[in-house]
Amino acid sequence: MRPRALAGADRGAVTAELAIGLIAVVAVLAVILAAGAASVARVRCTDAARAGARAASIGQDDAAVRSTVTRVAGADASVSIERQDDGWVVVSVQVPVVDTGPARGLRASASATAWVEP
């Protein structure tokens, strides 16, 4: 049995422990959601770069390639198209992972290379 003097000293300890525990759970959840958003952005970037490289390989001009990439990756994607002299084309795409919050400057990127059909 507890003495009465000690029982009053523990009052509110559970609430404080719960508050600390909830902060940790929210932080872990935020990290998991940010990692998920980064993965989705990376896949979207890769798909857009591949679609752009395919469009360039069948002879479409740079404006059509950019249109294809932005249709797949979204309007906020930045696109780089490099046509090489030896018949290859490299399409690089970058998209922001998130628009707000502490990970605001994080960007996903991908590139794809294709041979231009004669």
C-alpha cells in the first residue's frame, strides 16, 4: 500500500507521459508520410522521363515532348531535353516532393535515354 504523501506526487504523470508519447508518434508518422510522398514523386518522375524519351524517340519535337512530360508528371515539373549528335536523346525531369512544410525544397528527379528512330 502507498503512503498518501507519495500518491499526490504522481498526480498528472500519466498525462505528461501521454503528451510526450503522442509527440513521438506524430513525428514518426510525419517521417513515414514524407518518405511515401518522396517515393510517389520519384515514380511519377521516372514515368514522365520514360514517356518523354519515347515521344522524342519517335520524332516528336521538344514542345510535344514537354507536353507529354507535364501531362504525366504534373504542371510543376521541370524538363530538360538533350538531343545528342550520335542519335540519342536524354530527357530529365524534376518535380517537388511536397509544396509546404520543412521538406519544401526536396525534389525528386529521374532521367531516361532513348535512341531516336530514323
